[in-house]
Amino acid sequence: MISGYRKALLQCLDIFCILLALTISGMTTIAPDLSVFQDYTGASLFTLFFYMLFLYILDAYSVGLEDFRDTTGRVLIACVLGIISSATASYAFDHWRFDRETLLLLFTLSLVFCLGWRWLYYINADRLTHPLRVLLVGADREGKVRKLLAEGLPKAQILGYVGESEGDAVPEHRIGPSFMVLQAARDKKATMIVLLPDAPLDDDIAHELLEAKLHGAMVVDIRSFYEHVVQRLPLSQINDEWLLQTEGFSLNTRGSLRRLKRALDVMLSLGLLVLTLPITILAALIVRLESPGPVIYRQDRVGLHEKEFTVYKFRSMRADAEKNGAVWAASNDARVTRFGKFMRKVRIDELPQLWNVLKGDMSFIGPRPERMAFVRQLKKTIPYYSLRHTVKPGLTGWAQVCYPYGASEEDARRKLEYDLYYIKNISLLLDLRILFKTAGVILFPRGAR
């Protein structure tokens, strides 16, 4: 996961590349007395809009976090979809549309430039990025904070902690008492001071840290920092008091947002039921022909306020897949049929759940609905698991687009952190972002089982 600030900078690079490609294409293929931006305003605007839209949808900004071949594929598909969409949109305007020569050159230059800066980033990544040097305030019990930062900021260097040496904290990681925090930060050349939930702060220490922050030092709370950068809530660091006092978790207190979300659910589900009808009929026919058993698979799932409802899916497993009881799905699960594997990759198997959304059992966006057997088990071992049932489950959601399909208790714990982030920060803008990312996941299937 990358921060919003870094993503904005990378998006600015793409905007510059596309504008540069438009400029060169105009100078090369358009008559000298015409301007690509003044005389072809519509085509230029459509080009910039659709290129940036598909680069965003396909998540082409995980630069340095994935293999360069994956990045190349994302940018290539984004440019192909961008040029097709912009050419189609501008076709209605006789004086705004580009000719074929301009479109071909524009596509080539945009692809080369957008891939070019990414390639330069990859080969110079070590010189361009400087790892954070983090000083902790408070005891890092059982190394939980180190694990969190290693997951969210793998290049961050944990210098140690200031505070009291307690039973389950690692004593050799202790630098000194908490009143030495600023001195320790200077000695260790820390670039960030992270406050843990149990940070031993008296009024004097708090005042010193506030003064340091006001003079430019980076002093952050581990929970808020992790939420902002990694975009999930760290289960090991949150408690009832923080959940009560922090902003968010407001869907059930904002009736207007809840009603608007429901209205959008109805419109989206009705529209998609109509648009996907040919795919639905074809999928049902293939499921029927491939293996014996019902086409539609019905299963009880846990919804809002832990009430069970029947969810509908295209059957992607053999009819006797759970003859011995409910089990977690596994990678390369032998119970999944050949067409079922394909359906899961592109989410076709979940199309019948549009009926669940229309009925009101589910929302379009929300946590994935689980089975009661798993819910009872996970509530015993994962704190705050019940909070995911304070909103309707979703056809897609923040956890579904940010983390692979869950297949274990540890996966459920990690996905809950994403679900809690969504429930805390729920908004129509976040829902729209999830829809875009869902489209990217469908075009670049990953993590399906």
C-alpha cells in the first residue's frame, strides 16, 4: 500500500507524460497552423481523462512494490483502454477527433513515456528512497510494532524504544527512559518518533514533543499513522477507548448517508442485472454442462447485526464439495471445477449476489459475508471481529480489493483490519474508489480461490 501523497506525485508524472505525448503528436502529425490543445480541445481532454482513469483503475502506481513485468502489463492495458475510450468519446465531434496517424503516435509515446519513468524508478529505487529511522515511545511488547511496520513499511529501520523495560518487551531494544526521547532521537538521527498506545507521557514530555512537532519533527501516533499509510487498523494496537474517541464509525448515526447508499445499491444492482444478463445465461449453461448439480449455489451467511441470510452464487465447486462439513477454501482447491476456477478469477460466480443486494440483504460495498460456523470460531480468537457486522456485507469491499481471498484465521485477522478501516472511514468517495479498484482486480485477477 502506498500513501496518498506519494500516489499523487506519481499521478502528476503520468499527467506530464500524457501532455508531453499530446504536444509531440500535435507538432508531428497536425497541420502547423493548428494547435493540439486549442483546435483539438475535446480529443485532448478525453485522452488525458481516460488515460488517467484507467491507470488509476488498474492500480498502476504500485511502483517498486511489484515486479516490473506486472507494472508493464498494467500500463499497457491502461493505454490500450485509454486510447480506445478517448477515440470513441471524441468521435462525435468532427473538429475535435484525432486522425489515425495521430492516435497511433499518441498511443506509442504515452506508453513509452509512462513506462519510461517507471523503469527509471525501478533501476534507481535504492537512491530515490531513504528508509525511515523510527524511534518508538513506549514498550514494544512481543515485537508487535516491529511486525506492523515491517508489513506496512518494509524499508523502515526501527532504532529501538524509550520507556520502561517491561516483561514482554525486548530489553536490548531499549534505548533509555521516556524523558530522554528527544535526546535519543538526536543521537540516533531518528526521522520519525512513533507514540505507542501505552507511551509513558507526563506533561513535561508531552510539551517537549509538541514543541518538537511544531518545529518540524515527525511525531505520530502508531494507530493514526498506520491507518493513514497502510489503510487498515492495527488490531494489536487498538482498544475500546481509542475506538470510542477516534473519528469515524458513523454510518449508523448518519441516516442520510445510509439512505443514499441504499438508493445507489438498488440502482447499481438493477442496472448490472440487466447488463450482465447475457453473461449470466452463458455462465449458467456452462455450469450445467460441466458437472452435475444445481447451477445456483445457496448458502447461509452472516449479515447485518449477525442475522443469517441466504446468499446466491454460481456453483464453482463439485456438488459434494462439503459433504464432510465447512472448510476453508485453499489455493488450487481440487473441489473447484475448471470453469469455476475461471469464474472465481473474474468474479462471475458472484453475479447472482446482485439479487441479494437488490433485496437488501447485502450492500454493493461492504465486508465479505462469512458463514456462521467460521464467525463463531473467529469471534473467540480475533478481537473486535463482531464490528464487521455493524454494516451490511458487500459484493465487493476494501478488504476484497486489498488482500487475497482469505483461507485461514490469520487471513481473517488481516482482512478484518481492512474491514475496520472501511467501516471507520465509510463514504461515497471511498465506495467509488473501491468500485474502481474492483474493476482493476477483475482485469488483473489475483488472489481468487
